[in-house]
Amino acid sequence: MIAPELEQLSVMSLPVHGSNDYIGWLMTRLHQGEGSHIVTLNAEMSIQADQNPALKQVIRQANLVLPDGAGIVLYFLLKGKRLKRCPGIELAAALLEHANPEDTAFFYGGSPNVAEAAALSWQKQAPKLAIAGTQHGYLTPEEQLAFQQRLKELQPSLIFVGLGVPRQELWISAHRHLCPHAIWIGVGGSFDIWAGAKSRAPAWLRNNHLEWLYRLYQEPWRWRRMMALPKFAWKALTYSEKK
């Protein structure tokens, strides 16, 4: 089976991949024994990467970079390229829904009990889904080493990492060798939503690129982080690719 082709695009010297079938591309690679690191790119991460060489390098080396944020989609629209937004939480859910009986999933990150609750929620939605295990994100150095050994022994097919940006991207890059044939994706706060601790924006807000506004309503402390949006708009449109 041949994987669907990805369209190679770029913003602020960061790759963005366009496709009508991300799941088909990923599942083909998975079942051919090829591992994948997925990055869900938005305006805030783009600004962070511009100031963090390590994060920029990780994004450049990722196998799949999704146009997750509205700012990314609008940037390409201004450049005359229509690109469909693909939120990471939706792609992660699609991976779980399309998993084969022999595929296993692991949930790592979040507060104690949240990853477990997220996994249980998915187990109810997809009874045939095989959960390899869960692990919260608050580990001592000794516990972290034991966890890495556990992950290596389990060799799950799908590994969801909810440590927040950029920690989750850097962690995946440093540890994906433990399970080289798996699909790895940083899912941010998705565990909280799957566990029922938080809710996503209504569909009409998501469809109008206003999900960020709902997140700001839920977490007013995010207002400083939201300053990345106008900063991204200016930098992206004036960016020199020679930089």
C-alpha cells in the first residue's frame, strides 16, 4: 500500500504539510513499520520556535507537521493557498478510531489520574481499542527512567504525549528511539478534554477560527500567551527565509 502524498509548505522556515488524508498517510507508515513524529503547529509554537533553536530543529525533523492553528491557515490563505485546518486533538482522536485490533495506545502526561481517565473514556467509546498503559507527567528522575524502560518493553503503536509545548515536542524527539516504529504525537491539553475535566469550544467557534477565544474565556491567564497571535501575523508576513 502506497501512502498518500504530502504537500510541502513553509512558514517562518518551519515545514507545514498539506494533505486530504493524514490518517491514511500515518496508518500506511505504521503498518509498514515506519515510525512518525507528528507536530501540531500553531502561531504560538511558531513564535516559540523562532526564539528556541532546539524546538525549531525538532519541528524541522518531524515527519508530519499539521496546520493546527487558525493563524497558520490564515497565513497561507493570504498567500493564496487554501489549507484545511487540522486540530491535533481531532487527528489524535481519528488515530484512535482507526486503530487496528493489533495496534495499542499509550497515554503519557497531564496531572495524576487524568491520562488514566482519558484512556478509560476512549475505552468506552471504542471497546476494541487496546490500551497499552497510562502515565501521568509528574515523575521524579528515577521514575522517569523506569517509565522509559516500561515504554520500551511495551512497544505501543500510538503514543500520545500531553506535556505542553515545547516540552512534549522536545521529549518526543529525545525518546522516540525507545519505540522507533510508533506514531508519536504531542497532544497538549487533550487528556483534560477526553477525561471530561475541560470542554472544547462549540463547533461554530471552531469552524470560524475562534477556538482560541474560547480557551481564553476558560483560562484568562492565557492572555499573555495570546499576544503571540499578532506577533506571529507580523513576523510571518515579513519573515525572510534566509534568516
